[in-house]
Amino acid sequence: MGENKKESSFVSHLSELRSRLIRSLIFIFVIFVAGYIFAENIYNFLVEPYAKAVEGDGIERRLIFTALHETFITYLKVAFFAAIFLGSPIVLTQIWKFVAPGLYQNEKKALLPYLIATPILFLLGAMLIYYLVMPLAIKFFLSFETSGTNNILPIQLEAKVNEYLSLIMRLIFAFGLSFQLPVLLNLLARIGVIDSEYLKLRRKYFIVIIFAAAAILTPPDPITQIGLAIPLLILYELSILSVKITEKNNKE
């Protein structure tokens, strides 16, 4: 009798998980369709850092495509980007609704701040690359242009639509995911894998790892690499403080 009850409970949990996943996929698909309908508006928003960086430089700028299907594929990528970016909070909400009924009240209070902090930190990382790092990086790359002379052809950027948008979307996700460092370290501290002393003693190793990760996740230029590494170092130091608070709360 007890085994049948456990089996029925397990099946009901699987059924609920499936319904939550299906609901999340439907939400993401709806956002994807809406993203494709408004792909041009999203495209204009993503291109704005480039437009502002080249504004008033006296050169007629444009973005080009070199394949017939390139713009269509780019709009699909933009729609997929919007679906993932806007659909992530919905997926997190569905996961929370599935997990929350099985948690005690104190466990809910412990996990809820992480669920709130995750999208906020992701948004802060995306805003950093969009409003600060990307315009600086664009100006850095444009500094290598030359006007040319009678004997030398000018060197001028004609950015491809697909390449530019792929770059900025990749950087937004890279910065957003990298900004989850405090959440990850705090979760590890809460389950007892690390503590504040561990993070302090191994600070120099984490600095090397952070700069290596910044070099891998960003283009090969110092602006974006430093633009990612410095905020991560600040977040690492803040993580040590937050881990201390977590340790204090665990003792209490």
C-alpha cells in the first residue's frame, strides 16, 4: 500500500514537472514569435551602441550583409535572443513553483533571495556591456581606421549585420552569466563546500581564473576583457562579504 502511494506521488510529480516544462516552452515560443515580429525594433536597439559610437565622425556608416539569407537568419537569432532573455524569469518562476511546495518555510526564505538576485545580476551585467563597455570597445576598434592618401587606400570598417549582432548578443549573455558569481559562491557556502576563509586564501587563484575567463568570453581586445574582469573582481570581493553574512546566519 505504501509503495503504491509512493509510486503515485512520484508519477504526479513527474506529471507536474512535465506540465511546468511545457508551459515554459510555450511561453518561450510565444516570446520568440513576438520577437520575430518586432525583430527590426530589437535590432535597432542592439545596434544603438554602434550608432552612438560612430555618431558625428564625418563618415557615412552602414551595416552590410553579404549573403541573401543573412538578414533573415539574423532576425531569427534576434528573436531567439529575445525569447531566452525575456523567457528566463518565466522559467525560473515555473521552477520555483514546482520546488516550493516541497520546501519548509525557512528553506523558502533562504532560496528566495537567490531567485530574486539572479535576474537582477544578469540585467546589471547586460546593462554594463550595452551602455559602457561596448561603446568603448567600438571606439577602440575604430581607432585603427585610416583615411588614406593618394598612394594608400583607406581602411574603413563596414560591419556585417550578422557578425555585429552575434557579438553583442554573445557579450550580453557572457556578462549576464558572469555576474552570477555571487549567487554561485553563496550557494556553495550555504551547503558547506566553501567558506569566507577559503575565498580569502585563494583570492590570487580566482583573480587568474577571472582574467582567463574574461579573455575567453570576450573579443581579443583589452577594453572588453578589462570591462568584464574588473566588475567580476568587485563581485568576488562582495561575495566574500555576503558569504560571511551567510555563515553568520547559518550559525544563528
